[in-house]
Amino acid sequence: MDVNAKRDNSRIKEIEIMDCTLRDGEQTNGVSFLPHEKLMIARMLLHDINVDRIEVASARVSEGEKDAVARICRYAKTIGKLDSVEVLGFVDNNKSVDWIAECGGHVINLLAKGSYKHCTQQLKMSPEEHLAHIKQTIDYALSKNFTVNLYLEDWSSGMRDSRDYLFMMMDELVKLPIKRFLLPDTLGILNPLQCVEYMRLMVRRYPNTHFDFHAHNDYDLAVSNSLAAVLSGAKGLHVTVNGLGERCGNAPLASVQVILKDMFEAKTNIKEDRLNDISRLVEGYSGIAVAPNTPVVGDNVFTQVAGVHADGDNKDKLYCNDLVPERFGRHREYALGKNSGKANIVQNLNELGLELTPEQTKAVTKRITELGDRKQLVTQDDLPYIVSDVLKHSAPEDKVKLVSYMVSTSYGLKPIASVKVEIDGKEYEDQSTGDGQYDAFVKALRNIYKVKLGKTFPLLDNYQVSIPPGGRTDALVQTVITWREGNRIWRTRGLDADQTEAAIKATLKMINMYEADKSDEQPVSPRNLDME
């Protein structure tokens, strides 16, 4: 392949993109779009993504498919893009042509055989017989004012194993009014060097012919082969959203687009800022999840994890390339976890408009690192609650400090808790059973107060557990506990990855508030969480 392709762009002009998510992509195992789903995908592809063409179905599959194609054709006609809607059809005594016409379409991608084996073993025909049937179908389609494109199925095997047959077919077919020849690597067997060789042979032998290349990804080379085809003279590429397709799928739309533009400065009509939207739509309708590390559209591709990367981005975008997230309607994120470092934390704080002192940032960073050791993911949505928990409740608890505790549970036995606290500089220890781990902890603490100190201990009035509002993960649990003694009420909150530990933190906050307030004989109003 020409390593100077980016500098010599005379061979690469505007490349047509034909999306076949609704036809070839639907051949993904387990994927079947409903008619309205097909319409929604087609609308976004034609209007929002602005692909040049869409292949929406195979003819004569089902009545549901017929309904879907009719809906898409009606919509495309209203926006002046009916010529962009194509249907795969067959050499079947004109039945495919009639089926497409009944749907309101008039572009057929006629499937013919591009290898001698397919012609003689699958169709049981001689090349001459097959060619005659193709000509008859094309004549009939033209009589119905159709535009005809022609697939040479198994073209890659034909070029490798039966080139004489393929050229004999092409020598006759190029004489017919076929708008485009569609060259599929049906079995996904090509490598880029072969693709260059075969495509150049086709272009040199038939220089005035429009060739599309249709890649399959069996060897994970669909994108590479698509680019090799373009560099060798192909004028169109076939893609699918998220790389859906039979077996290992087809060339993914997003990947083909960005490499064409960035690596080879080729021009397409694709609107890149909606690529993520179409990916999410197809992901939802197909039920096939997009891997988080999928280029361009994966969840993680614009997320920096290592703190050194965030630091470099802060200084001069040292860890950014041309794939900036804003180009695709997204934004760069900085992961929160044990590898984050201060720079990641600062980036997230800045996005939220939170300003902290260096000491406060250090404390928050420490807390996130601790959480990262215990949970895989902490989101930006969790950050305000972590800040609140660390900063608003970080005052020294001089009166009561938790020295250590142990809680355990066993099948058939009540949970047990052993608790050691420091009160006014002196340590006290007790243990108890309870109906749950937290209940056992509270009973042990209550024993210390009532038995060893001769003091009262507030009653638990209400206990709530939730994910922090706005949180999107299970990285944090929020426990809000309301305590009551007479006309005094305390409401405290604990935040942690573990529910029991979150409740214990809320309890320790209550005890210190209780100790500070116990000499006050006046009624105390419920404390607002944000005022603690």
C-alpha cells in the first residue's frame, strides 16, 4: 500500500457511503428490526447522518419487511431521497423487481454470482445461462424505470480462484446500463494487499466503471480492506452502524469515516456530530451492546484514566489527537478511581464548577482512591457527594472517635458486632448480636453508653438507603438516619461504597452532635442535611 497516500490525494476524491445496517446488519445473529424501528434508523441515516445511500432490505423476505420498505420509501420521497433507498434483489423471474416496485422503491441491488463455484455449484448453471438470466432481469427492471446496481457475490474468491470466469462476466455486464458494480468480500478472506491488487485490476480493466467495495470482518480487516479499496480506485464503500453484520460483521460506519477523513483526507458527506447518536439508536433497537473500547462511539474512548494524561491535557492537550470528542457531539471525561491522581480530580471539579483548596483537593483525591480500590467505577455524578462527605464532615470528632469495629454474619446465626470507641480520650469496648450487622453495631454502642457510661442514647427514628441523587453507578451508597430523643431530632448522612459502613459513619456523626447538644435544654429543629 502506498505509504504516501495522504500526500497524494489525486486518486481520492469524494467517496460514496452506502449504509447497509438495515439489510446486511440485520443478518447479525439475533437481530430483527421491527418496521417502525427500521424507519427510525433510516430517517436518522438519511437526514441526520447524511449517508449517500441506504440498503434497507432483501426482497421477498416477509410481509413485515415489505411494510418496513414501504414506510422508508414514503419517507425518503418526502425529503427528495428516494433514489438513495436500495433493496437487495435476486435473479428470480422478475419477482424481486415487482416486490420492490410494490413498496414504492425503484433501485435494485441485483445479486449475481462473482465466482465460478457459486455459479455452477449453487445455481447449477453454466456462466452463459446465468448471464442470460441476469440480462433478462435487468431489461425488466429498466422497463419499470429502475436504477440497477449489481452485486458480484463472492467477488474476492472469484478474483482469487476463477478470474477468467469473472472477467468474462464483467466484459458482458459493463455493456449494460448498470450504474454501480458492488464488489463484496463475501467470506471476509481478503487482506489489504490482496484488496489493492484485485481492485486495481478491476479499475484498470474497466476504467469508466463505478465500483463499490463491501467488506466483511472475519479476520478483523474490514476497515483496512475498505481503505485499501478506496486507495486503489473504489468510489464507494459499504458500512454498517456499529459494524453489525453476518458472522463477524461488516466495516463500522464511524471507523471508516474517521480514517477516510483523518488519514487520507478523503471527502464524504457524513455528519460526524451525529455518529454517536445513530450508534446508540441501533444499539438499543438491535440489543447488541457496543463494547466500551469501540473507536469513536464506545463509552470509554474519550475517557482518560491515568492522572498523568489529565495533567498533560491541562498543560497543552498533550494526550489528545484529531479524534476530539466535540467533533462527535461528545466531551472528554476523566475517570475517577485509584489511578486518577489529582489532575483527574481537578478536571472533574472544574467541569462541575467546584473550587477547592489544595488541601481539600488532596483529601478528596485520597477518598476517591480508597473507593477505587473497592469499586471499579466512580462517576462525575458521584463527585459532589464525595466532596460533601469529605469536606463538610471532616472536622475532628474530638468527643467520640471510632477506634475499631468488627461485624460478621453467618447462616442460621444472628449477626455479631464488636465495637471499640474512644470517648473523652478513654477507650470503651462492647459487643452484641442484632437483627442485622448495623443493628448489632448500634446495640453494642448503646451498651457502652447505657451500661458503661450510664448515659442515654437517642432512638433510631428513620433509616433510608439510596444511591446519591444523580448517581449513575453503584460506587456509592448514601445512608440517611434520623435520631430522636424527646424533642431533639438529629438527621445524619453517611456515604460509602459499603452500606453498613455508610450507616456507621452517619451514626458517629450523630453521637458527636448529640454530645455537643446534650446540655442544650431548648428544642432542636431537624437539621438539614446540607447544614451538617
